[in-house]
Amino acid sequence: MSLIVSKFGGISLADVESVKKTADIILSDPSRRYVVVSAPGIRSGDEIRVTDMLYICHSRYANRENFTEVLTKIEERYNEIISGLGVSVDMHSAISDLKKNLFIGRSNEFIVSRGEYIMGQILADYLGWPFVDAVKLIVFNRDGTLNLEKSLAAVKEVLSGMDHAVVPGFYGAIAGSTTNIKTFERGGGDVTAAVIARAMEADLCEKWAEATEVFSADPAIVKNPEIIRNITYAELRELTYMGIDIVYEEMILILQDTGISLSIRNIHHAEDKGTLITATLPPEIGRNVAACIAGRRNFKIVHIHKFGLNKTVGIGRKVFGIFSDRSISCEHYLSGIYQFSIVVKSPLFDLKRAEIIKALNDAIEPESIGVETDLSLIAVIGEGMGTVKGIFAKIFNAIASANVKVRMIEQGADDLNILIGVYDEDFDVTVRALYEAMIQQ
């Protein structure tokens, strides 16, 4: 029998009906054997998430402010779910334990992790499955980074003898401790699911959330863009860089070379197959030249001009070093005989602009340095694009027909994307033009 690891986000567990629907999905396929859960999400309007209420609790206690009202709301929220499901989780004891942990000075991360911890116990009780605390599975190094090797080993040791389990996402523990809790950034429950899937050699890892469709362009710019049904991990990495937040980036890194597919599903439309991410595209999948058009705004380019710059030994080392010493990432670079250009996005650049220009002048003695602002980078993304004949002609014709001035163009060595730089004011019209030429065609 195949093995599926399923991760359910907060919207999937927001109230009684959502939990029941989630349980129905889990039980509809016996291959779904390990489930990772978030804390209850927003039910409607401007309601505060349980996770955010726990942050508030810790903050108020730390500042010697009254946190009782918030804690009561958390208890009521869970009790509503417990009562509606008819499970036996003792919320009064859970809240008492939460207070004790506040009083003895447990960390912010420990307190916040209780959201997933309690929800995991509730769902496990409702399903009749074992509950496994994430501290037994997810191991962090003392510097706060995930120890993947130890986590994989722990998962194998604990879960190998279990047919089913519910595991809270979002947190683990520093190696050697069960109380020194460490949380991921928001969305880190995805990583928990990926670790379990990899350790247990799953056939599929699922992410269930709200409005998870992966579109071939931003629906706010392109009317009714196509939904991408199949995409590769490599293409997904490009989309993630371009700011399309589909899954937690570390989830991709853990799964991409394992042969485990990742399915993105919409909790409100369980019948829809969603988007499937695989190492390579199935041969039967037909696709136009590109999979997606995506972009980001507000870049800047620093242009360094000097006669004979191409013959200056160590030019790259000097330039990159100046930016690196000031904790500024160089997103891209372009070079020519007389020019070396660096593309940056960090807000630190604006703060240290004069300092950087002075350092470049001192180190390189250029004829001039210019800074171009309000630049957008738009990527045409698709496997093997660099091998398609006439690809650049199509791109330039599309942009020219939209009367847009191109400021830069770059093709990655891995043939995954072609990057076009235009002014921010031309962002939307360029995305639409490229979509019509490369995907809609």
C-alpha cells in the first residue's frame, strides 16, 4: 500500500465543521497514515489566530500585564471544538499547564507551540489515532537550524512501528531536550511533513490549505490565468524566489531529490486534484513554452563604469566584498567590457548607499557610478526553456508590442528561466504581454 503524509493548515482546523471535513479527507484514503497539523486558524473576519493569541499571552505575562482574558478566549476556542467533536481532551488541564509554563519562565516558542500541541491531541482523539509530540521527531541544532540527519533518524525510530500518527507541526526541540522548544518561521509545519515523508519513504506528501491554486500568472494582473496542474521542484524554486508563496522553501529542499511527489490541495475543494510537484514532468503532460510568468518589484541596479574594467583583476571579489561586508545580498550581476552592474533589493542599501559608493570609488576608482531605481524583474519560467528555438524573439516581440523598454535580460545556466528587467511602472503590462505570448498563445 502506498504511503501519504498529509499536512493540514490552520484553516483546515479552524472550527468543528472544518475538523470533521479534515477527518473525512484523511479517512477517505487508507494511504494517509501520518498527519501533521497546525493550530486553529481564522474562522472569519478579523479574528485573531490561536497562535497569535499565544504570542500575546507570553508578551503580556513577560511585561507583567493581564493575560487572563486572552487565555480564556483560547480555552473557549478549543472547548468549542472539543465539545462539537465529542472528544475527551481535558482543556482545563491544558490551560493549567500553560499557566504553569508561563509562571516558570518557559520561552515564547514553548508557549506558542502549545497551539499545535493541543490541536494535535484533539484530532488524534477524534480519529482514534496515536498522538506523537513533535519534540520526539524534529531536532534543532543549538544555533536554531534544523538538524535534518537527526530528525530523519528520530522519525524512523519512533514512527516505524506505528501504522498511523498525528503530529503537531511548527516546532521541535533543541537536541537532547524535550522542553527547550524551537519553532520554525510561519509555515514551518510544511517542514515537519517533509521530514516525516522523507524519513518514512512516502510516495506522496500533501499540503492542504485555503486557496492553494498555483496560477501561471498573478490573477490580480492577468484575468483568469491558467492553473498549473503539474510543475517540477526546480520550477517551484524559481516561483518561490519570485515571491509566490506556495510552500515553505525548506520543504522543497528536503523533498526535491527523494522521488517523493508533493501535492498542493485546497481544503474547500477536496475533489480537485490541485497541483502536483515532481522531480520531472510526466511525458504525457503537454505544455506551452513556459509554465509561469512571475515577478518582483522595487529592485535597484548599481552601475560601475570604467575603461578596461574587464581587465581589472579581482573586480568581482572587490565589488561583492563591499556589499557582503555590509550584509547586503547581490541578487544578480551583469558585466561588460566597460561596465559591471549589481542588482540589489535589500532595504539596507538605501541606508548605506553613500557608504557603498564611497567604498566602490576607493577600491576600483571608476569613471562613474550610477544607481538606477524602480526596477522590476519578471521571470519566464519553464523547464528546458533555453533549448527552445526563437524563445528570445518571442519575448522581445511581446515586450516591444507592449511598448515597454527592457533594462536587462538574463538567462540562467540551468535553462529554467529567462529574467527580464523593466521599470516598475511597466510591470503589469509586461506580465500580461508575456503571458499572452508564452502561455496563452
